[in-house]
Amino acid sequence: MNGWIGRCLRVNLTEGKHSIEKIEPDLVERFLGGRGLGVKIFMDEVAPQTDPLAPDNKLIFISGPLVGTGAITGASCNVITKSSLTGALACAKMRGHFGAELKFAGFDMVIIEGKAEGPVILSIMDDRVKLVPALEYWGRSTVDTEQLFKDNLNDQWISRETFMATIGPAGERLLPLANVVNDRFLSVGGAGVGAVMGSKNLKAIAVKGQHSLQVADGNRFVQVINTLINKLNSAPLTSQSMSQWGTAFLVGLCNQKGILPQDNFSKGTLSLKNIGTEALNSAFVLRSRSCFACPVGCIKKTDFKHSAYEGRGMVPTYLAIGSLGVNCGVNDLEVIGMANMLCAEMGLDPVATGGTLATAMELVAQKALTPEELKIDLRFGNGEAMLEAIRLMSTKGGHAKRLGQGGKALAESFERPEVFMGVKGMPLAPFDPRAIQGLGLHFATCNYGPHHLYGNTFIDELLNVHEKIDPWDIEAKPQLVKEYQDTTAVMDSLGLCSWPLMGLKFKNYVPMVNSCLGTSYKAEDLLELGERIWNMERLFNMEAGFDETHDVLPDRFMKEPVTEGPAEGQVSRLQEMRPEYYRLRGWSDKGEPLPATLSALGLEK
């Protein structure tokens, strides 16, 4: 199959055995690959009622068909499981080089099942698959684990070509906030996934290989790629803003519209003197790093020297500045950068961690919780206490471990559930849904929880790239949300990053897909596949106990208007948008896919 290796590696940790399976072309035709194919296989093999931390839960690492081919931004590997934080389906996005290297190592997909008797590392090196005892790695940070494993290879060239996905102490201790970190410091963006990996005693996966990939029409493929690169190089957001500052350029724009949250979503705008792009240039020496086959280079590297973290790291992104910074009342970029790197070291999801700390800070502000009880002075704006909390929550017990259980559990333990700003148990990404209505609808209805990269409506609501849309208006927002959700499902399934949609239209990708895979898709064909994938995920979550009562936002956004700034007076109008969204999806008023919808999408069984 063009674009594919065509092989799946199945690893049974309980038995210490592995097998190689063929990927069926008919499944690829119906579910495209990557996220779509991974979710389909996961649904076939794991019951929705399964305990996320039980051996019966599985982990699927899968790269889409365009990954490793040279297709622009063809680097994404999806990690699919049942989340220990939400209890819903999880599909984490892995950037960097791991996804391409997995294919070069000889596999499109790895299915991990069971539980190892003791800590292990799965090594996939040039078709050689083995489980390496990992007792000496257990308890180490993600950075130390990767470095030690590579040192033990005793070959600097093999070491340089080896890429790893690793859990830290948070995953080992099965904290719901734990995620997986790859390529040293890239978070996969899936809270709860790290705990599932830890529950299997799987410390890391290492991949390296020399397999090559075939495309259907090489000459046409190269021509299309060159055309798309030229388009990206002429689009201001992808050629200038993203390439210069990464996603941090969004800080100023979100602040101008009242979208950037402060103090657990309780305040509006602030001065950008300490956290804007100019401050970023002053605080760090920015060096660009690209994921595999990406011409944009939005990852910004730097060197840190601080008591909390020292070494190579990543300049804070918008998510870090919003979640670990402003929403916790912290406006010191150096501290925010340290917090982000500590999360990577400990294997914590930065968005979920920031949301949990903001919840704790509001509990302290309301005097429901005291710093003396926590033994950490967690107040809004106390950056040093935040750094201490991040390290302690993943390594210690008592109140520190209590923080690691997540904001929802923490708020409920103090009988203040209204203080938790999240959906389906996951804290919101740092966009105030009162000030960006479409994204708020997406947060409420997303299958994975309130993360913007599964339906990035801000590309039009905030940036006005393809359409000029008022973020505070609700007209046509249900249609916008559906389109971006379906589009993202397609991009994830192909293995493409969605950030270049700031410079490209979705239809621009179609010639690249067809010349690579030898298909004759039209844009609407691919979007129908995305709709199939979105509905399939909805069916799993319904069987896992989720319904329309979970398609909600916290009361704060529905009942408490923004008190200051550009969005003053705004509330989320979710209740007005959700019925139309359900109708467009072909769902009942209870959010259940109708039989006619399932039949049209080939999901009736």
C-alpha cells in the first residue's frame, strides 16, 4: 500500500511476546489510518466499560499513511487508549520525529496489551523487537531516561537516530494528570495516557529504522509539496508569526479579544509587558526546531539555567503561557518556562496541570483550603510555589499527591465542584469560551475533552484566516465547529499537523493525499471520513457512560459575564448553539447519532 509499511506490531506485555500482523486494506479505505484506524481497532478490542488502569485496557501508537513520506507536516503519531483522567476515549497527538521513525523501524502501528511483571522498555530497532528490563530507569525523569537509554546503546550514531516516547514519575505513580513525552520534551497532549502506560509497567518505547516508503506518483507528489511550501511561505501567520515565535504569538491576539484567561478564568485582560512576544525575545534565546518534514518550525528551543530545571528545553508555547502562567496569576516568562519543562521532566500534561493548580489557587483564595494544609503556598501569582507543587505532586504522597489527581477531584473533595473549570474531568485549554463562542461549543462537545486542537475554530474566529468571523457572535458557529472537528479527524488520520491550516485551505491538501496514496479523493470525500470517525468515537463514549449531560461547560461561563476588558458582559451561549450542532450532526436532541446517520456513514453495526 502506498504510504504504508503495511505492518502492525502487537506486544503482549503479560506474556513477554510479540507478533506481526498485516494491516487490512479495507479498514484503511473505511477509516483512512492514524486516528481513524486506531480508534476502530481500539473499539473492536476494548470494552467501553474497561477500567483505564486495568491490563485489559490497551495502548495503540499509530502513524498515519502520510507520515514519513515527506508530505508537509507528515509527522503525527496518535496514541489511543481509554483515559484515566476522563474515562472517555483518548487520542493524544505526538509531534516531532517519533511517528516517522516508527515507520522507518518497520511498523505503522503498535498495539500494547497486558501488563509486564516489572518495568520494561519496548525497543524497536531495524525490525529487531525486544523488551528491555527497565528497573534502573524506573523513578527517573523523562530526560534522564532517554539520556541513559541512549548512553547504554554505546554508539553515538545509533543514539542520534533513536527516538523515544517516555513516561516520568507521574505516569509511574498512575497520576491521572500524567502523559507521555517524546523526543525529549514534547508533550503528546493527552492527560491520563501516561498513567495507562505506567499501569502496564512500560517505561518507554524506543524506535529506529531504515525502511523506506513508497508513494503512488513521486513526480506529482514533489510538485504538490513544493506548491504547498510556497503557499505557507507566503502566508503571514505560517511564514512569520509561527516561524518566529511559535504559538506564543497567540498571546497578544487572545488578550486583545478577552480570550486569554486569568486566575482560573475569573478575570479578563492584562498588560503584555512581561509575557508578550517582545518579552519572549528578551527572556530567551530562541532557536527553531521543526517536526519531521515541516517547513514552519514552530517549536522554539532554548537553554535553561535555573534551580528548578537546567538544560536544553522548549520556549513556552501559548498553552504553557496560558495554563501554567496567566491562568495561575503568574506573568514571569522564566518561571512559566521552568514550569513547562518540569511538566515534561515529570511526565505531566501541562494544560491539565495548570488547570489543576489554578483550581487549588482559587480554593485557597476562597479560604476553602489553606497553604498550611497543602504545605505549599499556592496562591495566584506565586510562581515559585507553583514550581514546587509540580515537582512534589508527581513524586510525593499526602496533599501533593492529592493535587496530582486533577482539578475535578480536588474541587469535589472540598465540596466546591463549581471551582473546577473543565469538561469531562479535563481542565479547559486556556481560551475563555465566553469570548470565543464556537470554541466553547467545541470544548463542550469534543470527544476527548476541552482541547482546542481537535476543532481549532480559532483559525477563523480569532485569526480570520479563511473567513472573517466575530468570536463573540454565535451565528453559523455550530456549522463551523462541525467542519473543524471533521477536518481535524481527517488530518489526524492522515498524520498531518493542523497548524498549517493557518496558511492553507483543507482542499489544498487533497492533491498531496491522492498523489501519495494513489487515491482519487475529493475534499468532501475526506470530510465524510472525518464525520465517520467523529461519530464512531461518540458511540464509544456513549457506551462508556457519556451523554448529552456531559456536553456542557462550567456554570461560571454560562451564568457569570466577563467582568472587564474587551469581552466585558459576554457569557457562553452554548445552550443556544448545541441543538443546532446536534441537528447538523444528525443526532437526536439527546446527542445520540440517529439510525439514518449511522447507516449513511456505514456505522450501523
